[in-house]
Amino acid sequence: MEVMLWVVLPYVTFAVLVVGSVWRYRYDRFGWTTRSSELYEKRLLRIGSPLFHIGLLVVTLGHLAGLVIPATWTAAVGIPEDVYHLVAALAGSAASAVLVLGLLILIYRRRATSAVFLATTVMDKVMYAMLALSVLSGAWATATTQLVTEHGYDYRETISPWFRSLWYLQPQPELMAGVPVAFQVHIVAAFLLFALWPFTRLVHAFSAPVPYLFRPYVVYRSRDEGRAAPGGSGSHRPRPGWEPPTGPARRS
């Protein structure tokens, strides 16, 4: 069972995630979308969507930092272990609360708004169930192991080395033997969610408009009001910061 959960499941999940995403992009490119339901309801979406995405971004960055960066590296730059765990617990708890709140609002919106519910597919329902299981189990693990106990569970001595061993192609499932059940449930739920990822609307995360942040400014020009007015002499001065177009006029 240890080999199945902590060796076979991770590698199968990774293979399904990669192959499934490539297949989805090649054969269902028009379905590679969020299937936005903003036209049906906007008020709850404007609240729940930012909370969910901001919370998810912070939680993801925290997971990457805790799983990828060894404890020896943070100690080498002068960050004490107790300070690291305190900051991680507080920041993780705040981000988890925001993430859970946003997810609950989105689930409530999808169930309570009839038009949104009618547009919900079977795969959407499965996705929301797995997403809720992963998020809530992570919040449960944080609350029961990091906040209730005095020093918290040091996952960087077990879970983090196990996670890195998968990428070294030298898996060490024995490291997961003494991990609290809350963390184990959260990890298994996360793997199942990632295996489901290519076949749901979650694929839109792989096509986030990152270049939008670095695009050049778009220049807008207004019509020359004086020239456009009937009988106008064109003496109307343009607003500050705007220059009227020059050159011969063109018809399209």
C-alpha cells in the first residue's frame, strides 16, 4: 500500500496530467476554456472568484516553498526553524481561510443560481467535489497539526524529502509512514485532483495570460471634436495629452 500511494500514484498522476493535457489541447482546443458563467450571475462571482484565485495562488507558492526548498537552505540564509514554521503557519492559515471562503461562495453560487446550475456538467460536479476535498483536507491538516500543537508538525523532515525523491527518480515511500493522516488524505486528494485536471475546465490555468502583464500600452485616440461638428472650423483645441492624427484622411 505504501508503494501504491507514495510511488505509483504520483507517477501515474504526472503521466495522466501531461498526456491528458496534450491530448486535450490537440483534440479539444475549443473546449480549452473556463466556460465562464458570468452572464448568468455576477455579484457572487465578483466576490468568490478573486478570493479563490488569490488564496489559491498564495497557497500554491507556500506549498512550493515548503516542498522544494530544503530546511538547510533556509537555515543557511539565517532563518531559524521556529520562525519559518510560525510564518508558514500564520500565512498558510490566512491563505487557506481566504481560499475556503472563495470556494464555498463559488459552490453556493453554482447551486443557488438556477441558470448557473443548469449550465453545470457532470464533470464540473466531480471537479468541485475533488477540489473541495483537496482544499478542505489541506485546511484540516493545517488546523490540526500546525495550529493546535505547540510546535507543529515538521513536514520538511518527511513529506518534503519524499516529494523531492520522486523527482530524483529515487522514491522513498518509507518517509511517509509516520506522516499524520490529515496530511496523507490531503496529498492523495491532491493527486486525484491533478489526475482529473486535464479533463475539466481547470486546464485554463495552463493558458493564463501572463504576457498581458508585459504587453506595451495600447494608445487610444479620440475624434477631433471641432472638425467633426457641423460647420466646425477645427479650432477646438485637443485635450491635454492627446494629439490629433496627421496625414491625409482615409476611408474604410
